[in-house]
Amino acid sequence: MAQSTSKVTPYASALGALISGVDLAQPLSEGDFATIRQAFLDHGVIFFRDQQLTPEQHLAFARRWAPIDINRFFKPVEGYPEIAEVRKEADQTTNIGGDWHTDHSYDKVPAMGSLLLAREVPPRGGDTLFANMALAYEALSPGLRKTLDGLKAVHSTAHVFGAQGGYAKAADLGGRIGNADAVTQDVVHPVVIRHPDTGRRTLYVNSAFTTRFDGWTAAESAPLLKLLYEHASKPEFSCRFAWQAGSLAFWDNRATWHYALNDYHGHRRVMHRITVQGSPIPAA
């Protein structure tokens, strides 16, 4: 195996690592890819700076991990249907991803991860928060962990992307979200999963797409879900990434949450996101 030139620097105590010494515009050596893959699994989210990538190079790096999982609701980048455009104009107030969530938990086979590349960023603001769901699970009491280990939860898109969903009611999305008719049936996943690559137990519910526990009503589910959401979003489980043009973040949707801060009104922010396919998620 070719020697690795990439360097992995932990970004925060809870999760995240900064990868340096590598140019993603060039084909990666086997050694570099192995180093980066291990950092992704160890840290949940990896960050790169100063990556001047064409859409083709962005796609080539993503395909090194897995086939592309096209998001059916996001407006794509013109000419590149596999790249979702995450954009907010200076005169718009609604952003995309402005609450804690994990991408594609509403799919029967959720995505492995998402690769978000900063094309245009505001002079300040627009950071993204990430949270470690394995740490959040491990910090729960033994009794609550035992209860959660036997539960499943329902994940849905209708209340977010549907014709009467939250994004449909936002007045200034400007065509950034669409295809409300692509809302499909709800799916059920274990509340606690065993990560398919690391084997680590991980909390797998999120406030954006989880609607209730399977076999429970929404009203019955709400208090426990609220407790889990408040617990998992504690600062000690999180990190905060400040974007620069050319920054790329690749997060593990099976192990983390993320939250796009909406604190840059009056400025434009344009990001390109590629999501890659995962595998069926095993229960813990």
C-alpha cells in the first residue's frame, strides 16, 4: 500500500477531525484513502480546507466511498443531478437544515454520509454544529439504555417535505426544495443501532424526521423523545465548524447529527452536497 501523506488532527473532544496534507482534486493513494476512511469512522465527521474542486472532482471523491444517493427533494446543481444545491440568498430568511437532524433517516436504507462543499460563504456566521450520537447514548443511565434498546421509531418526510410540510409553508424558499409528491411511506428503524462499520451502539432518532416510537402514539412518544433530543444536543457531545470557501465536511449519518446555523441574514451562502449510499442498519 502506498504511504499516506495525509495528517489527521482531532478537531474537538466529542467528535471531528481536520485532514491536511491532501489535495482532493487529485486521485488519492490507497494509503491516504485508508487514513481518511479510518478518521471518518473514528471521529464521525472529517473536515478539509482549501479544496478547489470542480463538480466532477467532488463526485469522484464521493464515489470513492459508495454510489451516490440522490436526494429527491433538493434542487440539484445545474448539469449535475447527483449534487444537491444548499443555497440561501441574501434576501431570504429561511435556511435549509436549521435544526438537529441526520440526513436520509427517512429512507429504508439510510445514507452512509454526506459530503458538503462550501462554494460561497458569508463574511461571518453560517457555521454547522455536529453531535456525536454514540457519546450521547453512552451517557444515558443504564436503565434508560435498556429501555431504548428494545424500541423502534418511525421516521417520516411528510411533515418536512410534503405538500403541507414545513418547507412548503416557508414563503421564501425560492424553489430550493420541491418534489412534494416524492414523499413516500414512513419507515421504521431501531432507536439504538449498532454501527455497521465500528460496532458502536448509537442513538438513532432525530427531531427533524422521527415522529414517534413504533407502537406508541405521537402523544405518548413526545415526552421521551423530547428528553432524548435535549440530552443529545448538549454541548459536551458537539463541535462547531466555521466554513471557508473551499472547505469540505464529510459526516457519518449513522453516527452524528448536524445543525446549520441561520445567523447570516443579508448574505448569500451556497453549498454543494453529495450524499452516498449506506447499508441496512442493524439493531444494537
